[in-house]
Amino acid sequence: MMNSKRGETAIISRLRSKRSDPTSLPRLAFYDAATEIAQALKIKAEAAAMTLYGLCATGNVRWFDDQGEVIDIDECTIAAFHGGMTPAFVVADDLRFHLKEWSPAPQRTGLEAEIEKRLQGGDIPGRNIQWKKFSDEVRDECNGWIVTGNERKPNRGFGDKQIQRIVKDLTSK
């Protein structure tokens, strides 16, 4: 039987290594990221693009230039940012973290990414985690609930069967 502390330590070190190396993280093209912002916050595309520029310029969302190089925000000046050194890609997890915080709407685009992250982290529903707990945690992370009073139920597209379908699709690849 595996020592749970060693297992937790391994998972944490794996997550830290992925966090420190943004090149291994899922990316979104700038236009796609701005579209996600516009849909999540229900704002115009131009406002979403400006919001994304602000997130990149402040270092809240890590980004890549058109050569695929990670830009170190400490070495990028405002003049360089404005003068052509602009984001071509952004780290999807960084962006979705903020969208989850800002948008009351469910983050449908993050559902598959959240499920994939949990599967890669070792959660295997039906084996080492119950399906209900797995599905509830995924919905928690994606704002996938409709809350009325003291009751909550899965939002449309966030039901147990939909989550199970996505798990099946991801594990059959």
C-alpha cells in the first residue's frame, strides 16, 4: 500500500514542475482567449481583447510571443509591449483561473480541461474516487451549479452523464 504522504508529495512536486515550466501547459491563441473572455463576461470582443492585454501586461496571465517563447514580464517594458512585443498565445489555466473568479456563468470551455487535469493528477472515477465526488469537484471548479436558496443542482451541460462522457472520451485516447 502506498504511503499517502509520499503520494501527495509526488503530486505536489509534479504540479509545481508544470507550474514553473509554462511551455508544458495548454495554450490558447490570443484571439481564442479574448473570445473566451467576451463570452464569459458578456462583453464586446474589443473590450475582452483589452482586458486580456491588461492581464498579460501585468503578469497575471503568462504569455508567449509568436515564436513560442515565454515572455518574462520583468524584462518586458511597456514600450516594447506596445511597440510590437504582443502576446500570440496565453497560458489557458492562468486565464481560466481569472474567468472562474470573475464570471458567475458556468465556464463550459474549462470543463474538459478540468477533467483532463484531474485525470492526469491521478483521480480515476470509479476506482480511487467516487463518481459523485469527482463530478461535484469538477462542477465546483467550473461554476457548473445552479444555486437556488440552499439547494444546488448541476447546470445544463454539467450533469453526471456529460462528465462521464468526457472522462470516457479522454481515457479512450
